[in-house]
Amino acid sequence: MKPARFDYVAAASREEALETLHQEGAAARVLAGGQSLLPMLNMRLARPGVLVDIMGVAEWRQIKEESGSLRIGAAVRQWQIEALPQLAHFQPLLAAALPWVGHPQTRSRGTVCGSIAHADPSAELPLVLVALGGAVHLRSRRSSRAVPAGEFFTGMMATARNDDELIEAVSLPKVPPGTGYAFREVARRHGDFAIIACAAVVSNEGARLAVGGVADRPVVRALPQPQAKELDEALDVFAWDMEARDDLHATARYRRELVRRLGRATLEEAARCRA
């Protein structure tokens, strides 16, 4: 299939990209890696009037460490983050999840911020961002703002981004001492969309588990420590609260059981990995 007609703007600067979004509003879509957007264009699930290509904006191709967090620009490809020598030390949960994101071929083109913008409820990177309590940095021609990850995802492929805004970066906190992380996923084949994915964070202050692939967006919840006798009951409540539904990949019952079993296993692994 071929996409519907659209205009194409290869933005050479941040100002040009933001001006185009300001002028075009909901008719414009941002093109970065294109691994999700281009198939949607070809199937005519997306019919923008204008595509704004931001890969030529140098300042959005930067990865920075600032104020105890890792800031990833809008044009940073997934393989660039995966290849960082210090990533496993700086943020082990992101390092553990990246190999599960698609395939090496898609990671060579796809961007981190593009996956966040697409907001697929089964995607690994939105799940990691929510689990870590990261932030999404939005910018328009007139203003900029940072939105906590837990507030950014609002529904099935829906976010808090306004029509004239784009995600110029995401930031993830550096691992604090004494904190353990773990990531696990169940899919039909490696690289397929997750039937369920779990990201766990365990420290002296408590434990939290983020789950993707069950609700219409990634969901995080504070839970008892893995050794606590209350954990099984808390996981059962969590599994029911997400209101899983049957689909062609799995039944709701199967997903709830995975939340209980995979969730516990992920939390236990995180507890073992505490630095």
C-alpha cells in the first residue's frame, strides 16, 4: 500500500520544526526513526497533511548526563543508547530492556523518544520510563514543560502532548545506591509485541512494579518487598485492577496469571541485583 499525499518538511533547526508544528497543529506529524509511523502511513492508519523530519536538528541528537539524570534527545536512535559503555552502570533497567525492543535492524533506525511518542501499551521503553519515574520534556514554539512519565501516557496510544508540541527529550534518573532493577517479558517470539512485560525496582524504601501489555498504558504500583507474605495478595489485586481483556494473543485470565507469576519473579530478581 501507499500512503495518502502529504507535504514533507526536513527541518534544519529546532525553530523550523516548532514553527511548522505551530502553523499546522493536528495536521502535522513528527518523523524521526519512522519505525512505527511509516507502516501506519502505508496502511493509511495515519493521514497527516505534513511530515516534519527532525533528524537534521543537531541539538536533538545529543545524550547528556545532567543533574543526576540521563537526558536523551528526540533524534537519538535506540542503538546509540544501547551502545553506551556506561549504560548498565548508570541505568541498568534501561540496559536490560533495550535488547527486547524490536530487533537490531529496527533499533538501528528507531528513536527512544519516538517510541515514547507512539505510546504503545506493550512497548518496552514507555514501561521503563514509568517504572523509573522519568520525565518527558515537551516543547512548542511558545513554551516548554516537563511531564512526569506517569502522567504523560493517558490511554491507548494517547498522551498529554499538545498538537503544537513535540518531545524534545526524555530523562531518566541515575541508579541510587542500594537499588536493584530487573526486566522480564513474555512474547510469542523475541521482538514481537509483549503479551506482558514487567519492570521492577527494589530498594530499602520499598518495591514497585510496572506492567505493560495488560492495561491501555503502562501501569506502576508500589508493592511489598519480595520476601513479604503480603506480596501474593497485592499482586493479585494489581492483576485484577488492570482490567485485562481477551485478544488474539492471550486471554485476560492468562495475563492476570502472568502478572502474579512474572511480577513476583521480576521483583525477586531486582532484590537480588541490589547494589
